[in-house]
Amino acid sequence: MKKIKLEKIDGHLQRELKNKKFRTTYEVEAAKVALAQKIAELRQENHLNQVELAKKLGVSQQFISQIETGQERNLTLDTLVRLATTLGRGVKISFPKASKRNALLQVI
């Protein structure tokens, strides 16, 4: 019977991140997740459920759900600004110099 070698995920991830295509995909997906989490957090801070937020924006609850799960592929800057404004926030976009170790988008 062949032994299975277990390794820590961090080591595996560090090796995979050396591949430029993988790293780019990883960074994009990580940014989507960070944005989705922040939007859900802000919605909850405003004591709104997805249906209520959707009504305020004139979109469907499914659209809000897709945004909050990072699955919405057509989130425009216009929609993001309207969403932020509805949640009492603004949108700030910056392009900080990326380090080799941490090139991920930060959502504050």
C-alpha cells in the first residue's frame, strides 16, 4: 500500500504561486472574495437583508447574493458606487506598488 504524504497548505500554495498564471487567477479571486465579504459586512451593519438592499438599488435579491458570493461577473463601477452610496460609504480605488510577497487587492 502506497503511503500518502500530507503537507501543509501554506507550502503547497507558496509553490503554486510561483506559477504566474495561477498567481494572477488567485489574486483576482482573492480580491473578489474580499470585496464580496466587505459588501455583506456593510449590508449587515446597515441592518439590511439582501431583499431590502436589492429594493433600494432597484435590482434583484439574486443579484445581491451573487455580488456577496463573488459570483457576479457584471459588477460595474457604476453599480459599485451606487451600492456603496446606499450603504453610506464611498469608493476609493488606489494602485499601490505591489510587493512580490503580497500583491493582493486590499479592501478596507
